Amino acid sequence: MKDKIHPKTYNNCVVTCACGNSFETISTQQNISVEICSMCHPFYTGQQKYVDTEGRIDKFKKKQVVTEQLKKLKEDSKNTKKARSANKIESKNSTLKELLEQARKDQSL
């Protein structure tokens, strides 16, 4: 085996949780900071708790609102396009016979 290729290990590594709990373990780092530990994790405590780091829940809710607004805009634009195309089809006479009938109706008025 090669010499001096293994990282240095610290036998008294202090792990500090966001809840204030701390304990010692073996690691390649001297200090470790974590957000959730066994003292505050819902699986171990049996209590439901939301962990919202950096406002992720708020960001998700904002994205949902924006997507709903975009869906409404798309539906509105589709409806207006359908209405425009329906108006064009109604106003557009495609055959000579229809043009003559339209002209006769206009003259009789």
C-alpha cells in the first residue's frame, strides 16, 4: 500500500445541529454543522415538523400561482384565436355561388 494517501482522521469531531444538540464522532473534518439530527428529526421524535430552509415552501407556492396564471392566459389566448378563426370563416365566402347570393342579399336591402 502507498504511504500518505489516506486523509487525516479526527477522533473528536464535533457535530453541531441547528437545534443546539452536539455530539462527537470520528470524521475527516474537525467540525460539522447539520440542520437535522436524531434529537429533532420527526422519525425519531414522533412529531411532525416542517423544515423550511431558504424559503423553499414559499418558492414552491409562488411557482404554483405563476403556473396557474400562465394556464389562464394560454386558455384565454386559445379562446380568442378560436373566435377570430370562426369570424374569418364566417366572413370568408369560398365559392362563386355564395358570393352571388351575398351580393343579391345586399342589393335587396
